[in-house]
Amino acid sequence: MGFRELVDSWRRIILLARKPSRDEYMLSLKMSLLGLTLVGGIAFIIRIVFVLFVFPQAISGG
């Protein structure tokens, strides 16, 4: 693929792109926040399990 074809494909994508409606934007925002919360929650649970069960000496400072 040459440079000219690459620019043409980018141009077609930009011409087809449109601004999302408020409902589409809110749905995308909610899904992103849900995913971020789930990943953060799982990471938090894993950290708590490690601190409490795998490395309990980290709590007592010894």
C-alpha cells in the first residue's frame, strides 16, 4: 500500500465519521467507567488477598 492509498483510506474514514449522539456518548461513557471499575476492583481484591494471606508479615512490619 503506497502513501497515496493510505491517505485516501484515511480520507474515506474521516468523511464517514460523525459526532455521536448524546445517548451514544453516555452509553460509551458508562461502559468505560464500568470496565475501569471492574478492573480496579479485581486488582484491589487481588492485592488484599496477597497482603492478608500470602504476605501477612507486610502488615506487622516485620
